[in-house]
Amino acid sequence: MKKVMRKVGAMLLAASMTVSLAACGSSKDESGSAKDSDGQITLTIWHQSVADTDPVKKIIEDSVEEYHELHPNITIEQDGVTGEQYKTKIKTAFAAGEAPDISYMFSGGSFVKPYIDASYLLPIDDYVSEDTLNSVLPGMLDGCTFDDKLYTLPTVTFLANLYCNTEMFEAAGAKIPTTWEELLDAIDKLKAAGYTPMILGEKDRWPGMYMYDIISARTAGNAGLEEAFGDPSKFNSKPFIEAAEKLQELVNAGAFNKNMMSMSYDEMVEGFAAGQAAMLYQANWVHPSIQAEDSPTNGKVSCVAFPVIKDGAGSITEFSGGSSDGYYINANCEHPKEAVEYLEYLSKKIGQVGYQQGAGLPCWDTTGVDTSGLTPLDTESAGLMGTGTSYISWWDNILSSEDSETYKDLLAQLIGLQITPEEFCESMSKLSPSDFY
């Protein structure tokens, strides 16, 4: 089997803020870095961890202050905007020669690879320390390496799980599903008890993508997905048509909320955390909302692997996720050595403190890290990852930017029952092959 792509996936939440510890009398070059006449260095970093519910927001803020205390000659200026706005902002900035020294990048082929191919980003092999590399868990540098060159370091990793409100399941007399048949039975019982079985925010389109990603992983297997990414004609075959049929079967069974096409991702997560549905299929970055002290779901949710499908090629140990987004150095950075040193500090801090606080699963050695504060839900998700035998990244980070938009558009039509499974797969077969398979 070819190497499976890894990705973190990203937290898409709202708000923006800037924290600056600016030095006086500095002059900036095109990359945004600056050096004062007295040896002071200013580095800039852009990211998308902006919401108060995002633990990484505070980790970045703390790293800025702590790093300045450890290195008084270095000031870090950080700025954040939310997901889709960030994609537009960073693209425009690089095109104009105004990108920051350090940029958050979604991993996978469709987003970061074009920046690497355009020589916008710096390979860090000559700068990163052996101690840092030895602290990264096995396999976690795979998604950080392109053309045999290291471009970033992992932070935390994410896994998509099926989240179940155990209180609702018990009240409905439903079983937490492990098979497709059990899932359909649970949907019927939850509906009969007056609950919305599963919540979906398809206004943003990518939540629906996650549903088809995992259903097709169960029918085709992750190895089958890899083959189709390399040869899209395989999307027009029985396993993928069956997956499309299964997704429409959920729609026709009344599994989802009636306003799914107008509900956003944020509304979906907030709705599940408020007890508006019994199930949610998402990555473990939703934990802070589900486990908030004032959340009706706090302590009432369990996560499991998505159910298997009879006679499907996929297994219960194949997952969506398992890789890490990262922070990349601008090739025009005036101070690459100092930028990589901060990258090492920040990446490890997010990896260890983020795991400690339930912000993601570890990519770094956590020896000595106090994990006593992890919740049962965090532990369950980490346990599922421990059973994983194969991981596939989110498809919009594997397909090209244009093809990922086509895929999400087609899925919205499929979920809206506007096209047939056969029409969906015929259109999918016309996508371009992925560079990574």
C-alpha cells in the first residue's frame, strides 16, 4: 500500500485578533520580518486559531510571550483570521510578496503543495535540530515532507469519530452502532423517541464531504480510495456507487436535521453540544464545545469508529484523519535560523500542551506530560487512534483545489437528492489524478 496522506485537520471557527510585542525603529523586508539597528529581530506569524474555544489560540499567545522572555532579542507578531478568510488572505499575500515569515498551512496536496512548487516556502532540513526530530513520534514527519525535503513540523493530529449522545441513545432504547444495520436501527429508534438522529451542517459543504469520505472508506477500503485518487476513473465503480447509495439511504431514512442544507459548521457543532441531535460525525477538534462546563452534552457523549458495512472492503480500524497541519517558513524570510527555532518551540508546545488540554492527539513524545486532566472523551479518541491500521486525509486536502470544490458541489447535490449515485460517480470519474497517489 502506498503511503497514506496525513492531515490535521483544521479548526474552522470565527473571530480575529492580533497580539504584538513590537520593537521600535524597525524596518520590514517583503517577507514581513524585521531587524533593528540594535540587533532586535521581529518575526511575523499568521494562523487561524482565533476563537476563544480553540485551545491553540492561547497556546500561540503564550508562546509569543514566553519566547520573548527566553530570547529578548526576538519579538513575535501574530495575527489570526478564520478558515476560509485565511485561505484567501495567505494566497493574496504570497502573490504580492507580502506574506509573513511563518504561515499556517493546511497539509495535503491541494493547499500547501502549490506554495512549495512555486518556491514560496523554505525547506528546513538544514536548520531543524536532531533533538527536535527525535522528539517527533514515528511516522508523523511523513506529512511534513515533500520531494524528500522537510518543510514543517507536526503539531497535533486529528481523527474523525462518530459522536453519540449516550443519554439520548439510552432513552430511545438504541444501541451504539458498530454496523450499518445497527446504525439504521438506531436512527429509527431515535426518531420514534422524538430525537434528530444525526446533525449535519451542509451549508459549508465540507461536513457532508466527511460523511461520504468515511462511507466510501467502508465500501472501498482506504487502499481503494488511494487507487481512485491516482486513477479517478475508479470512482465510477461499484464500491463508490454503493457509498453514494448509502449516503442517500441516510437522507431518505430521515437521519439528518431538516435544515441541514442551510446549517453552517459552527451551528452544527453548537447544535450537537446543545443536545439537538443524537449523533455527529466530526473530528476530535469538536471536543471543547461538547465538553464545555456549561454544555448540556458534557459527560454524556461517547465516540466510536464509524460503523462497518457488510461485504465492504473497509474495516473498523480504517479512519479519516491521522495527520497534522503545520506552520511553514517563508522562503524570503530574512532570519530563517531564528524562524525555524521558533517553529520548533511552537510546534512542540502545541503538540504537548494541546494534547494535555484535549486540543488534539499527540504527534510528539509526551513523556512527562501530565495527562490527568484528559476527559474520558479525549481518552476514547486517543484509544481509537491506537487501534488504527490506516488513515486517509480529508479529501479536499488530497484533491486539487478545483477538484475539491467540484467534489463538494457534487456531494451537496447528492445529499439534496438532486442527482443519482450513478450521476455522482460518473462526474467524480472526470476529476484529475492526485499527485500523491
